[in-house]
Amino acid sequence: MTETAIQVKDLRKSFKDTEVLKGVDIEVRRGEIFALLGSNGAGKTTTVKILSTLLRPDGGTASVCGFDVQRQPGKVQQSISLTGQFAAVDGILTGRENLVLIAKLRSISDPAQVADSLLERFGLRDAANRRAGTYSGGMTRRLDIAMSLVGTPPVIFLDEPTTGLDPEGRLEVWKTIKELASSGVTILLTTQYLEEAEQLADKIAILHGGKIIANGTLEELKKLFPPAQVEYIEKQPSLEEIFLAIIGKKEGN
Ligand SMILES: Nc1ncnc2c1ncn2[C@@H]1O[C@H](COP(=O)(O)OP(=O)(O)OP(=O)(O)O)[C@@H](O)[C@H]1O
Ligand SMILES: [Mg+2]
């Protein structure tokens, strides 16, 4: 596999008269956590759907692990997992049953063993035989992420992994994501939470008005804005301030 895990060039997508993506460029290196930030309706889910072959772009190119999403969708599907914006967990089944089901669907040779090792890894062993419908938000999200890891794909997409979670649930999921990244998986996550990007991401891209209007490490983004001087105390801008300032600046373009 090349050093570049995800490459997106001039990606375009419209829904009827609405131009959602107007030429998006993204590059994610192997092993990186990449955060795609944007407000509601910015096109984050649309981008993730195109990258995971669920949606066809109107123009531009996108590849994952060197495979083109349009010409080699099967290869892309084998290289990725997707945890969608809304949990795919079946509340009637237990945590273990959910995992075994996915492993069987993916024709994994030992579904029970795969399920058990994921339950262990995600701290769900004690809850394994309880219906998933009784799990807390954080546990459900962890199970959801665990389900997407059946088959150990090298690239994972997490669409708003912590939306709707309380601070504790969010911390649990952050920990999970950090552990995944340290095991060498490439992660592209979308979020509306600036703190989430600040906490997790090696690289951050801001999607606004159909384009990536800022892109880089947190340090690089901070450099776009000179620190405010207040009586000799240097104040670093928060990502939230950077985000709002960039959006404000570009509004109307
Ligand atoms: N299948 C569709 N048909 C028509 N319009 C769509 C479709 N999917 C998305 N859109 C529109 O495209 C725009 C981008 O939607 P998208 O879901 O990608 O945004 P998002 O950044 O994921 O937002 P959110 O933070 O609310 O999840 C929105 O205006 C949405 O209404
Ligand atoms: Mg979305």
C-alpha cells in the first residue's frame, strides 16, 4: 500500500440543483487521524458516502488505498469500514449476536472468536450477552465501531462518531479511536465538534461552501491567526475561534 491512504481531487457532487461539493481536495496519509469539520449540511456525509462507494460523484476522482472508488469499488469496499452517522446496531440482539451476525455476513471463518476478541477490546465483555437495546449511548457507539472492524480493514470512516453522546460517552469513544489509530489504522472522521478534532486529529480540514477552505495540523491552522496580545499574555486561538473566523471571512464567496 502507498503512503497515501485516501486521495480526493476536485470532487464534485450535486443533488438536483444543489451543488454540495464544488471541487473538494483531500489527502490522508496512512495511519493518520483526519478530521473533516463542517456545519450541518456542509457535505461531510456526502463525502464519506462517495469515499465508501455508496454514492457516485459527478466529477473529480477519489481513491482509497490506491483503489479508485468508481473503477474499483469492490477493492475499496474490502479496504474500508464505515460507521455511519446513525448506529447500525440491532437493539433486539445482544452485543455478541450483533458482532457474530456481521462476521457471518462477511464470511469470516470463526465468527464467535472474532466477536469475543472485539468485545474484549472494546470493554464490552461484561455486557456481551445483554440486548444492545439496553446499552448506554457510549456503549452502543463502541459496539457500532466494533462491528465496523470485523475483518480488520486498514481504513475506517466514522461519520460523527460522538454526536448525541454525553461527555463521558464521548470520552469513551475518543479513547477507542485513539487506540485504533495507534494500531496503525487510518481514520477519517467527520465532526461538528471542534474540540473533538482538536483532541483526536493529526490533520484537520474545514469543509464549507462546498470546498475545503482550510487544511492542516492544528498548529498550522493556529498560525493562520496571530495570537491576540492581552497584557503580555499570549492567547492561542481555540480551534473554535479559528473555525468561526475562517467561515466568517469566507462567507459570501
Ligand atoms: N440524497 C439526497 N438528495 C438530496 N439532497 C441531499 C441528499 N443527500 C444530501 N443532500 C443535501 O446535501 C447537503 C449536504 O448533506 P450532508 O448530509 O452531506 O451534510 P453533512 O455535512 O453530513 O451534515 P450533518 O452535519 O447534518 O450530518 C444538504 O443540503 C443535504 O440536504
Ligand atoms: Mg452528516
